[in-house]
Amino acid sequence: MRWKLIRRRLSISSPRMTVRSSLPWPLRWVVLALMLGFSAALALWAFELGKSLAGLDRGNPEELRRLRAEVAQLREERDKAQSIANTAESLLTAKRVAQDRLATQVRELEAENLALKNDLGFFERLLPSSRHQTLAVRSLQAEATAPGQLRYQLLMMQNGKTLPEFTGRYEVTLTGTLDGQAWSLAMPGGARPLQVKQYQRVEGVIDFPAQAVVKQVQVRVTDAAGTLRAQQSISFSSS
């Protein structure tokens, strides 16, 4: 019987046993507090180490001042660069405007140069053909610009640079046909004043009946006494 009891205690079916620590609970709280304190100290140490590595620890104010000064200098340089960029853009805009104005002036000068070349060609075609005449009509041009309207252009020249200025009058006369009959028309208003020092270019417009056919244009130049000094005429072919 005793053997059975001993075997039951040693077998799996023996009663459960509970193992309890012999450490009292106040001591357990102390150990837990120490562990928490150690963890907090470790976290604080890691934080301070990170600040030290980043150069933000309070123990290095010189480094902070240096970094702040560099930031301020960089901002100042950025503002200067922005100001220079704005100035350069303004100068570029002004340069473009000046170039546009210059291009306009060049076009105007080219137009004036072309007009001067045309005038020069006109004068070159009118070089004096004889030297014995002191005053001559070197060119007479006329064209109908509209029905009943004729535009004329003539060039008067004096042969000789030492001659005094000529003062007289000129008159333009149109001849042709009107309704199948001979027709002529003197310049409306009569002869007009003319002064020639070396050369003088004269132009104007004459109105005439639209039904008339102009076949010839004649210009006569007289001096102050009414003496004929020069004349020239041009003819138009019948249309």
C-alpha cells in the first residue's frame, strides 16, 4: 500500500506542483523602476548624441552662429543675383526696342536713298546738250493721272555757275482735239513765277475737259520783260 502511494507521487498522475518565486513584490517594483530608468537614460543619451552629430547641441553656439551667418550670406547673394537678372532682362528689353527703332530708321533711310537715286537719275538724263544757252528746259514730262487731269514735271537749268539768279515766269499749254475739233488750253491762272539759280525742278497738275484728247504739252519760259528765254514741248501718240 505504501509502495502504491510512492509510485503515484512519482508518476504523471501525481498532483500538480506550483513553483513560486521567493522574490517579494516590493523588490519586483524596484527592479522594474530601475529598468525603466535605464531605458529612459539610454534614449536621452541617443538624443543628445544625435544633436551632437548634427552640430545642434547647445554646447556649440559658435557653430550655430556660423551656420546662421552662412545662411544670411547665401540669401543676400540670391537677392543680388535676382536683382542682376531683373536688370539684365530690362536691358535686353530696351535693346530689343532700340533695335526695332533702328530697323525702322534704316527702312526710312533706304526709302529716302531710293528717292534720291531716282532724282539723281532724273537729273543725269537732263544734262545740258549745248553750252551757248544760258537758260534751258532740260526735261519736260507729263502724264494723265486721271480722266481730265494731267500732271507735269519740268527741270530748268542755267549753264554757268557765275550767272545771276534768273527771275521770270513759265506757262504750260495743252493742245489736242475736243469733239473732233482742234483744241488748246493754257495753264489756268496764267503764267506762274519762276526763279532759277542753277537748276529748279517744277511740277504741278492741270485740269482739262475729260472728253478732250491731249496730243501735245508745251512749256514757255519768259523773263521779267516778257522775252521768250526757253521753250520745249512733248507729243503723245493717239490712242
